[in-house]
Amino acid sequence: MRIEARGLVKTFPAPPFSGGSPLRALDGISLEAGPGVTGLEGPNGSGKTTLFKTLAGILEADGGAVLADGATTSSSRLRELAAYCPANPRSFYFRLSPAENLRFFGALAGLPAGLALERAAALAGRLGLARADLDRRFDRLSEGNMQKVSLIRAFSRGAPLLLLDEPFRGLDAEACRGLLDLIAETGREAAVLVSSHSPELLRKAAGRIIRLENGRAGGTP
């Protein structure tokens, strides 16, 4: 898949009674990616997460358009096309086990329960997550293992657009190697966008890097 952002604008209003100004998180950003792996780098507040959420169909842009394989695409269609791994695990049900979470989110994506668990077990092995950890309560996992479950959820979709926001966060060296292999394999057919504050890992993951500054794409460093 080829994904294209054209002049995307996203502004968040100031909190009520704060006296602050609206935040323009995306300021007419344009970029193209895929098939293959594209890295996004930039300081905190540069717009990376807002861009990911817009491309995933979670946020509606205030202006501009997203094209998938040359066709203008709605947010609802992006939610079908994209698998998104956020930079934190807040979207999981903490009292359920990873296996239960993955079965639930797999069902939302149209995966039969058996297939969701089969993919989860295979991906857990690739990322160094013990089988026993799939059956623990989610809130009893370490930060790194929570991240592995989040990655498993994203990769198990087999989506044509994979969005990985700070995917190396909390991972040990073995898991980073496994993740780099998974990213490379997925990028052979899908459009993969990866962000990271680690220049070394980002350059290992992606052959092309785009820098974001103040909600704009600043080019390839």
C-alpha cells in the first residue's frame, strides 16, 4: 500500500477557562510512504503522534486529505486499513489477561478467536514474551512486556498500513532485534511508519527518514 498525506491540518482547542491558545498540532503536513518502512523523527510536540492518530482514523483532520493507493480515504476506511501501536498501553483492559485482550481486539478486527490466539503465540515468541505472560493479568506485566502485547495486537492484524509510535520503548535488546525483523518483513508489502527517539534504532528499522518540526515535514535528514 502507498499512503499519502496532503496538507493535513489538526488544531486542538485550548482547555476551557485556561486563557491559552489553540494548539496547531499539524500545520499543513504532506508526505508519502510505502510500500516499505519510513521513519519519523522529531522533538516532543512535533506532531508525530497526532499524525499517526490521523492516519489511523482515530482523529479527524481539520483540513487536507489522506490518500490510500491514490484514492481519497475517509477516517472510517483508515480504521479498516491501519493497525496502530500507540506509545502507551492505556487502551488495554488492565484486569484481563493479554490473551483475553488480544482475543477481544482481534474480534473487533474480524479475527476468529483461534486465529487471534495462534498469531499472538507466534508473535510472542518472536518478541521474547513468555507464554505464561499471555495468561497473567495485564496490570501485572512489566512495562516492556506491556509494550510487547501492544506490538502483538498491531502486527496480528496483518494490515496494509502499520503505524508504530515509539515501538522500542521499554524493550530489551532481544525484543528489539525481533521487532526489527518483524518490521522488515512487514515492510515488504505493507506501508510501515515508525517513530522513535533513538536515532540508531530508527535507522536500523527504516531506510528512509522524515523529520517533523512544528507539525510539518521537514524533509529527509
